[in-house]
Amino acid sequence: MNKKYQVFISSTYEDLKDEREQAIKAVLEMGHIPVGMEMFSAGDEDQWKLIARQIEASDYYVLILGHRYGSETDEGISYTEKEYDYATEIGIPTLGFIINDEAPWPTSRVDKAQKKTKKISGFKSKVKSKLVHFWTNKDDLHGKISISLIKTMNGNPRVGWVRANEATGPDVTKELTRLSAENSELRNQVKRLNHSHTESVDEVREVVNIMNENIRKFRILEHGQHKWEEAKAYEQTLLELFMLIAPELIDEESSLGIAKTIAFELAGSNYHNDRPIGTNRITGITTDFVALEIIETSKKKHSVNDENTYWSLSKLGKQVLKRARRIQLEEGIKTTEEKQVNDTEITNIKTPTLRKH
């Protein structure tokens, strides 16, 4: 039987694109099947499960290392190292190819941060505990991958894949059944992801429209003013207020800080520093945003002597901030700036004087 092997190719991506292409070319020239992370988004947990399945289904694992450690998981390990550890753990034959330290290499493709350089050094040491090959350029890498794979395949043959008309027996039927079930599950996952995305988009639009339909009245106290009846009154939709303060809430902001931001954006810098807007008004506004689930109390720690309440954007709040302007354009919702421009234009219109003839 003409057996084909599946070879998983692992490396950091942006800095080793040309080298990955050479590795894929080498595998294809040998008549085998290359598989790599290009097919997946490694930052998604569900996608990692798909990658893990591809590693499990592979017969050999090829690792290419340059001078970058790569993007990391929440555990602080790079996705490339995570793939290597998993392949080793489940017993897939691994072939390591590390760039020669003396080989010329663009400085733009070298990790400079001490933390990253320490991690890539440790990763290389781990890989060197087995037999590895050192390469100097992409052509050198191409040849060494071809030779190493031929030797490994001859010395350590694996299950591999064969054409359906060349295979017989119950194992083939079992494998086809498994693949069919897996394919069906993947299609269902795609449908669920698309449905979830649609629901998320609709939820954002609904929140934007609710905020645009609700107006809040308040006064802004300026320097030298001591009574609220002296302060100028303002009317703003919740959407307008959210768009004013949301950028400050990407990190976190106190209730007083929110009041100052609103006062500055609407009245300029001449606001009362200690109480530009009534505390009860700010509490009401933040309570509205909490009810809409777009802000939440900050999870950062503060001094025990700090009695301020701090707020930050929720996950939904970040989605609203990201898409609100587009929704405003699509649904004809005017921004605060556009309303101010219109008010100014109306104010500047001169009434014609009637003359007697």
C-alpha cells in the first residue's frame, strides 16, 4: 500500500513564514500531508481542542525554532511550546530544527525583552534534550527536514493514511465513522459560534438604542458657585453620557472621576473640583449603566483608606464602545458634537428685518 503520513509543522508564525513554506514544500514533495496552525486561531480554547486533535491524528511532529518565543497562553507558555509538550506527551515522534546561533538573522525577528529571551532559551534547552538539527537558512532547513523525515519514517514507521480502495477491514469502517462524527460535530460548533455572534451583535444594538431613548437631567456646578440652583442645567441621553466616559473606564475610574469627565466634556475646565455634579445624579447614572450590564465595579485592589467606588467596562460594555459609533451612523443617531453643531447653526441664523415700503 502507498501510505501517506500526516506531519504537523509547528513554529512561531510571523518571523518564520518563509521557513514554514519550505517545511510544507518538503513534506509535499515527499508525497505526505503537512498540517499547521495556519488553519486555526490558537487563542480560542475550542480552537486549541481542534489543534490538539490534529496533533493526535499526526504521525510526526516537526518543530522549527528561530529567535522568538511567540505569543503566550494565560499560563505564560507559548503556543508553540504548548504544541511541542503535547506532542511529546502523547508519544508523537518529534523532530527539532533550531536556528544556528551564528546564522545571519534580521534583528527585527529577534526577541529583545529579557523575559522572552529567557523563555526561548529554556525552550531550546528542552528541545536539545533530544536529537536536534541546526539550520542556517530556509534552503538549508528544507534539505535537513527532507532527510530527517525520510530516516525517521523508515526507522519508525507509523499508522499513516492509505487510499480507500487500497484499505480493507473493519478498522477502516471504524475510522470513517469516527471522521464522519467528528466532521458533523465541527459543523455544529460552527453553527453555534455563528449563532452566538449574531446574538451578541443584536444585544449590543439593543443596548445602544435603549441608552439613546433615555434622557438624564443634571446640573454642573462651576467654580465660585455654591448653590445648585445657580448651576447650569444639562440634558443628555445615556448613550451620550456613556460615550463621554467609556474611554476612561477601559482601565477604571471613580464615581468622582466620572463626574469630572462629564463636567469637563460639557462645560469645560471651569467646574467645581470637589462636586461638579450631584452625588445622587452620578449614582443614578452609574446604576443605569450597571442595570444595562455595561459597567461593573472594578476588580483592582485599592488602599483600605480609599473610600471611593471604582468602575470599569464589562465585556458587553467594551463591545458597545467598539460598535456604538457604527450603530449611530446606521440608525441616524446624532452624537453630542453633531447636536452642538446644529444648535450653533440655529443660533447663528439671523431673522430678516421687515421694511415698510
